[in-house]
Amino acid sequence: MKPTAALCSRVRRLPLTTKQVSNGFYKGTGTGATGRHTKHGGYVIEWRKVRTYVVPEQLKDCKLTPFVTRKMRPMKGRFEGESKGPLSGEAYLKRWKEENGTD
């Protein structure tokens, strides 16, 4: 029994999942291999399989900038607070009260 042409036009074809097909189907991620495994447990990169991306000439003088400024220096230092660290509940509540009041 086949569906009619009108019904087929309304049905949208979705990608298959591993639960919809028989055993042995492996969908993968579409990334492909960049090398091969050795018999001793290592991995050898085959450079002819590695993807290389070429930036078009139009983007060389592009005025768009990254979301984070390049002038930003990394922040280093120690947490000045309770001995449990910056992720402790007491430190969070103390900072919340300082910024938002006692309400």
C-alpha cells in the first residue's frame, strides 16, 4: 500500500537516527579521519587528509573585529575571601548582599 501523492507532499523527510534503522548503522559526525592508528596504539597524522582553510582575499582588509578586545590583559590573582574558595555559598551570599542590599 502506498500513500497518495497529496499525502507525500505534506510529509517532510527528516534525517535518520540510529534508532530508526537496523543494527550496524553508525551515523558518525561527518568529520572524517585525519590519520590512522598504529598497531602499537599510537596515531599517525596523514597530512594529505588534514583540512586546510584558505582565507579569501576580500577578508584581508575586513573591518570586523572580535567580540573581545585585543587590549584585554589576562586577570591573575588570588581570591580574597573565605577559605572555601570563590564558589562557596557563603562567598556568593556575602557578595550578593554587598551589591543588592539586605532586602
